[in-house]
Amino acid sequence: MSVALGLVVAYLLGSIPFAYFIGRLKGMDIRAVGDRNVGAFNVFRHIGLTAGVSTLAADIGKGVLAIVVAKALSGEVMVAFLAGGAVVAGHNWSVFLRFRGGRGAGAAIGVLLVLLPREMSISLVLAGMSLLVTRNSIWCGVMLFVPTPVLGLLFAEPPVLIVYSMALPCLLGLTHWLTVRRLPPEAQKEAEMFWVGPGVGHKRKGSVH
């Protein structure tokens, strides 16, 4: 019973669409602009830095809280792993948005910050440096999740944690592929960008006046 409760809580936590709520506060439906992603990067591009950072922090918090709750309800590591998958799935297919959502990067960061704090912290620094140099969100994602299992090996983490740190980002990659391939070419290109300036393309589509 505690296992099921932990998974349900994790999914519902993940389903809270902070990007959507923040967008609505600014008079915008984030699902209708840019790459249509209900996540921090799309908020940053089309609403601004403060809103984007706030969204990212909230999404990371969902991942952290999901693992904390799962560990409190059950001490089994497999339950924590399943809760991590559930919170990412909730973000990507939110019950509150008719099973639409983001790609789960923020939630996955939160999950791995609890399970592999040293490795994920280092990866965050590397991802930040990559973002500053390349201005490319795809490369940022690569530098965020690819070094984590390598660092896990270097720090002699349990093999099951290393495998999990490789498996969880695969869910993000699958969601990215499923969503981006359906977008028009200009939106697909924007999905790779760190920043779009005012007036670029479809910035104000979906705005609420």
C-alpha cells in the first residue's frame, strides 16, 4: 500500500504544471508558443529569465520531493527508482493538462540530486558552462545527463544507481523525440535554442488578452 501511495504521490507531484501556471499569470498559454513545451526553457524564451528560473526551481523541487516522500514511505531503493520515473512521467503527461506536458528535465534533475548528489551537482555546473558557450539547449541536456553515470563510476557508486542514471534520461529523450517531430520546422529549430529575442517567429501566439 505504501509503495502504491508513493507512486501516486510522485505522479501527481510531477503533474503540477508550474510552467503553465506561470505562463497564465503572464497572460500566455505556454503550450501554444515556441516549441510548445510546458517547461522551463520555453518559459525562459517567451516570458523571461525570472519566470524561467522559477519554473526550473519548481520542477526540480517536484523531483526532490517525490524521492523524499518515496523514501519516507518505503526504504526500498526500487521504490525510489519507480517514484523517479513516475514524477517525470507526471511532468511529461500531466493529468491536469489532458496528458500533455514537458520533457521532464527539471524533475529528473531533482530525482538525481537526491540519489546522486555529487554527480548531479557537477553535471549541473558542466551543463551551465555548456549553455553559456554553445547557447544550445540540446547540448546543455547532453552535458547535464551524460557525465552523471561516468562520474558515478569514478565515485564508485552502486551499479544499480549508475544504470538508473542512464535509464531515466532515456525517458526524457523519448519524450523529446515524440513531441518535437510533430512540430513545424521553425518550432523544431527553436527547441534547440537557449534564447529567442523579442518578435522572433511565433513568440506571442497563444497570448491571452
